Amino acid sequence: MRDTATIIPFPEPNYFGDCPQCGRNDGYLNIGQVHVYVCHRHRTRWEVGMNLFDSWRHETEADWRRNAARIAHYRDVDPRHRGPVAAGG
């Protein structure tokens, strides 16, 4: 079976946090209106909210079932957030 889950990158890196193990993320999946960021390498996931982005409106219930199945065995974590960037750099 071919993996067809759609990973959607966010334009501002790390805004919604990163994997606490590696400090990266692989974008987010939608499960209904809920947006879930993931790290496939460490099989971690964290929910960032619902209906923040309209991408879920362009997906089907079959897409959401595939997305949920793909990350069903992932561990829920608290994401790592980077500190604020100092002014001027």
C-alpha cells in the first residue's frame, strides 16, 4: 500500500514547536479539523489546534482516516519551542 498522507509544511519554521528529541518537525497532518505536527524519525506527534488552517477543508474523511492510521502508533509529546530571536539577528 502506498503512503498517501499529505504532510503540509508551515511557512514559518518551528512556530508550532519541534520534536523534543531532534528539534525538527515534518509538518502537519489534518485529522478532521485538528492539526497534528509530527516527527516521523522519532514517531512523535503534538496537536497544535483546530481549524487554524483551511487545508482540512480540501481533504476527505478517507484522507483523515489515512492520516490517523499513519500516526496511530506515534507518541504524544510536548513540543520543544525555541526561544525568541534577538533583535538584529
